[in-house]
Amino acid sequence: MEHDLLLDPAHSVFAVNCRVEGSTLHCGAFYLEPLIQSQCIRLAYSDAKIEIELPPELLNQPHPYRAWEVGLPIRDE
């Protein structure tokens, strides 16, 4: 399954050029606003809805986080 763009409801997390492989969301580009406190983030666009788990080191960061070619675990619902 591939998605051009996935966003959280507050538009503070962006995942671009994504594909789901097993229990991992692979993102071509990933952006996270500073001071995100929730480890579980629901990303969606159109009819796609995926809940991911952020690594603890990305929480409460004072600066925006930008990365390329990121793999994030998909949370079992």
C-alpha cells in the first residue's frame, strides 16, 4: 500500500511518499513539529488511516525533526 502524503489531525506530523511493508511504515520524508508528547500518532489522508509509534528519542524535542528514508513501526490496533 502506498500513500503520497499522510498527516496527523493537527498537521504537526507529515509523512511523504510512504509505503506499508508488514508492520512498518516507510517514509521518503518525515517531518515532526517540536514538543510532540504523544508516542502514538494517527496519520491519515483520504481513506487511509495508520497509527505509528514514535521512538522515545523523538518526543519533546525542542526543534523540528526532519529525516529522509525513515521506517516507523505501525501500532497494532
